[in-house]
Amino acid sequence: MNLTKKYKAFTLTETIFGLIITSALIGVIYMIFTTFNKQFIMFQQQQLQSNAYVLFDATFKQDLYDATVVSYQNEQLIIKNYKEEIKIYTTQNDSLIRTFDKQSTPLLTNVVSLRYTKQEKYHTIDMQVKLYDEIINLKYQKKEHPTNVINETFAHETRY
């Protein structure tokens, strides 16, 4: 009679080879996951920069469109509309901040420069913005409406 029972099992060599194959497979899966995660984070940051730029561009263009008075004083771009609402744009620590109704909102980051010039009947705002590690030149113009000039002249004449 055979008193020893034989168990079916893996040998030590088969177990070690199984662990080696499993650890290599886990390493490859982890590398793929981290690479995908890094690309997703990079894409997300680029998308946030794009969204911030589009929001800024739409807001700034609307403010310029509604503006009746545009001026630049003490490193501040001051925009006044027909409702006598004043919007102030300032650059602070590479960010463009819009102040309206006693609330300051950072609209855009990575602003390299902001320059204002007035030539004849045109107000020109030149900006340089760093977007996607590139510097982009932006140019906005506002033409003075003749009625604004006439009304401003009339207001000065009546004050004296």
C-alpha cells in the first residue's frame, strides 16, 4: 500500500518564473499608466490656459466695444462705458487684473507686457502674453467716436 499522498503543485522554479513574469507585466502597466497620466495633466493645463485666454479675449473686446472713454494713468488702463461704469485693468506679478464694481478678478496670467498708445483718434493696447511656452503679441484698437469728442469738448466748455 502506498501511504504517501502525492500533491499536485508548482515547483519552486515555476513559482519564481511566474513571479518574474507578473512583476514585469505590472511594471509595464505602471509605466503606461504614469505616461498617460502625465500627458493628461499636460493636456489639462493647456486646456485651462486656452480657456483663460478665450475668456480674457471675449471680456476685453466687450469692454472695449462698450467703452466711451479709454485712458491710461499710473500703470492702469481705465475703461469707462456709457453707463458710467469704470473698469480698471492692471498688471501685477505677471497677471492682468480687472477691477470692476470693487471686485478684482485675475483674468489672465503670464502677461509679459502691456502698453497703451493714443494716435489721433485711435487708442491702441499692445500686449505680450506667454501661452504654451510661446510669446504671443496681441493688439487691440478702439476708435474714438466723434460724438464722444464733441460731448467731451462741450462738457469742458460748460465747466468754465
